[in-house]
Amino acid sequence: MAEVLTNLAAFLDNLEARPFRFGRCDCLLALADWLVWQGAADPAGHLRARYRSQSGWKRIAAEAGGVERLVGHLARRAGLRRRRGSALVGDVALVRIPGRGLFGGIACADGRFAVKTRDGLVTARFRQRSAWGW
């Protein structure tokens, strides 16, 4: 657990320093980048730079059958399984940000999730819709 926390802190520092850009550094690709940071093969290599706008992102999600299916597909490609119950630190998740919709997030300590948004890296207690872990 201590190793995951150390890795997560370093990853989130790196993620926070990178500007938000659809198709390069957004909530979905932040999840994939975290999985790569943890040693997985890139589960989103086929998506990188395939979209550059919110409408492009929506197209990618629609092609996958929705945001939840897309995140689940990436998680499975990295060897994760769907978590029954609350996410554990380091799990990837789909969370709801009130008034904004569903976002990919990384589970942190104390029931918080880190989410890369246009406003930067936001860490808060968001409602978890689903989660995947090792």
C-alpha cells in the first residue's frame, strides 16, 4: 500500500503539471497514463491523438458504447477487473462530478478521486459509479 501511495503521489504531481488537452491529457488518458506508470502496456495507444475536442471525445465514447464501456475496456486491456464495492487506492474509476457528468478518476486516500479536468487536477469526494483494480 505504501508503494502505491508513493507512486500515486509522484504520478499526480506529474499529471498536475501537464496542461489539459483532449486526446493528449484528459480524464480518460490520465487513467491510461496511470496504468502505464504502474507498468501496464498502454491500454489507450489506439486512442491517443485520435480526437482534439470535446465533440471528438464524445464520438470516441459513443463508438465504444458509452463512457463506462470505454473506461471498462481500457481497464481490462491493462489487466484490471471490475471492483465490486468501493474503489481502493490506485484503482481507476468512473465518477460523477455534480453538474458536469461522468469522468475518469483515480482513487486516492480517504474516499477521494483525482480527476484531470479543464480546470486542472481536481481531487475530491465524487460519487463512484464503477471501479476497476488489480
